[in-house]
Amino acid sequence: MDRPSEHTPKLLLLVAGIKGAIGTTLAAAVAAMQENPQLVLPGLTTAEKFPFIGSCPSVTVAGWDLSEDDIASAIARHGVLHEGMWRPYESLLAQMSVFDAPDPRIPIVGQVKQLTGDIQRHRKRFPDARPVMVNLLPATCDISDPGRFATVDQLLNEPGGAILPDLAYVIAAINAGIPVVNFTPNTVELPAICSLALANGVPIAGRDGKTGQTYFKVVLASALKARGLYVDGWYSLNILGNADGLNLMDPDNACGKLSNKTHLLDDILGYPVGERYGRSAHKVHIDYYPPRGDAKEAWDVIDVRGIFGMPMSLRLNLQGRDSILAAPMALDLARWAVALHMAGFAGPVPELGFYFKKPVGDNAPLTFENQLSALEGLESWIDARIAETTHEN
């Protein structure tokens, strides 16, 4: 049962997969911001942006999950945060509503109906908050032929288990006029979904959050291209021991993420890495290694050629923390999505390519410098639209 709210947040995060490693880290970060904002604010790229949607701490979280744990127990189970980091905020975590995820075996229309009811009830609890759907569900086998769904009605008529469970959440959100952030590698931006978002006047941002290795790959590839250095080969290895790593050991579940990681490099450089060998020389591997837990390690070996074809190479070793990198990005993206919605933007948002491995929408910026420039332009557009609306009122 929902507890009465103890504050009036300006932003309401509705999280699909709230008890996963990223979801619980996000919940802990939101709770911590209420009392010690300095623990989180320096890690946000939107901390000084969009004052019209309230300060960053003015946010609350709710969501869905199949796990029977409460949020505190799920945080402890994942082990991303030491107990002393989240235990002081346990009472705030307990106030966050968690709904039962729809049974994936029931028809999609039934899943959407259940989610719609949950959304309506929670909006009544926080009537002044602006909601945003954040998809953090696990990577899974993608739809083989998304083009066969010409309309949303066709999706709704699919039996349970026939398509991505993510789509029920996305449809329910868009039908309710709620913007969507797809942080997963799962393809939800089907033509029918994008048309629905445009018709309902909501933005949809995604796909596949660019948290660690791929972020630095974009930076380095952009720098090498700018210097005219030819990338002859690029070998990437990811070692992680959390639930995400275990899930990605299934080739069907990993295919979307690996594709996003691989194609991105060729797009930035403007040529296929390995073209002179007649086959790809861009290798990406993900290995589940339990001792690492959420402390992901990434290795990159980059072979380049300069003038006269002289070979050179770089080595990059990133020892990051998967959920610690991802959670603030999810919050940043939620703030972008709400700001865009308030400014009247609808449909896919390619300008948010800075945050994603595979941004949705046409003509997404590719190089690092272009991605930063696109963000600046998008922020200016939002500010101008909000100022215009304010003046009109």
C-alpha cells in the first residue's frame, strides 16, 4: 500500500526494473539527495540546468519489479553500495512505492491495462509532480522484424512473451502523456511507438546508456579522427560480475548491446574498422566474472597508423562501477525528458546522443564534439521555448 507522501517533489521517476542494480542505486541516490545533496549533485550533468522543473533533489521514485525484495533488501543484495552509504536513508527508501510487474505471460493489452492503473494511482499521490518513465529492464532477445507492427493495436494484440516486456511500459507511459527514457539496449522505438509518441506529444529518448567503455571509445575515436590517424583495429573486453553480466552471457540477450557497441565506431570514423583486411577488426567481448561484481573492468587495445603507414597503439584500462556510472545518467536523462516535454518537444530525440550508444531519431550526432554541440543547442532551444511560453502566460 502507498504511504502518504512526506514532501512534494517536482519530478516523479517511474522505473521499470526498479530493484535491479541500476534501479536500486538510482533510488538510493534520490534518497541521499534529500538530506545530503552534495553526495550526488557533482555527478549530474543537469545539476545547474532547467530550474523550471525544480532543483535536482526535488524528485521521488516509484516503479515495478518481479522481485519480492523491498528496495532496501535489493540494495543489500546487489552490493553496489556499502551499508553505511544507504542505511541512513532507509526510511526514505521505504516511502518509495513499488508495484508488482505485470505477468509477462498475459496478453500485452492486459499488461498495459495493469500498468496504466498503477500510473494513475501514483499520479494522484503526487499530483504536482511531472512523471517520466525510465526503462531499466534487463537486456533481452530483440524483436526480429519490428517493421511488421504497423500500429500499436497490433502490438497490443500480441500474446504475452511474444515481444519485449519493455513495450508494455512504453505504451502505457505514452498513452498517459508521459515521456520515456529507454536506458536499455532493447529496441522500443518501433515506428508505431514513435508515431504514438508524436501523436501524444511526448519525447522518447534512448537507446542503451553510454556509461563507461563506450563513452571513452567515442571520445578517443573522435580525437583520432580529428588528428587524421587511421584506426586499423580496436579490441574491447568487458569483465563484470553483476546480474547484468550474467544476463549478457546469453548470446540472444547480448546481441543488441554488442551491435550498439560495434556499429558506433564505424559510424564515427566514417569507414569500417578492418576494411583493408576484408573483415571487421573491431572486436567486442563481454565476460561474466563473478568476483568483479558491479566493479566492471574494461580493456581496450587500439591499433592506429600514421603517415607512411607507421603503426602505433594505445592501451586503455577502465576500472569503473557499472551502476554508479549509470544511475546519475538515468536521472539526468529523466530531467532532459521532462524539460523537453514542457517545451513542447515530441517524438525521438537524436540530440541526446551524448548519453546513448544507439540514439533514436534521424541524424544523431556521432563525434564527441558534435554530441556536446547538439546538447548545447537543445538546451538553448528548450530555454527559448520555456521563456516564450512564460511570456505568453
